[in-house]
Amino acid sequence: MKKIKMQNDLANEIKKGKKKSTIVILSQENELLVKSLKKPG
């Protein structure tokens, strides 16, 4: 029973990490888009 709990905790941590990294990647892409849009003509 304890082993399963540890595996679930690990899986949850990995999911959290993936969500966080996706948000970071998206915000970096958005910054690039905004910078390119602000350039004149």
C-alpha cells in the first residue's frame, strides 16, 4: 500500500512539473510575439 502511495505522489509531482514548464514555455512564446508585434511596420 505504501509503495502505491509513493508512486502516486511521484506521478503528481511529474504532472505539476509538466504543467509548470508548459506555462513557462507559453509565456516565453507570448513575450516573443509581443516583441515582434511592437516592432514598427
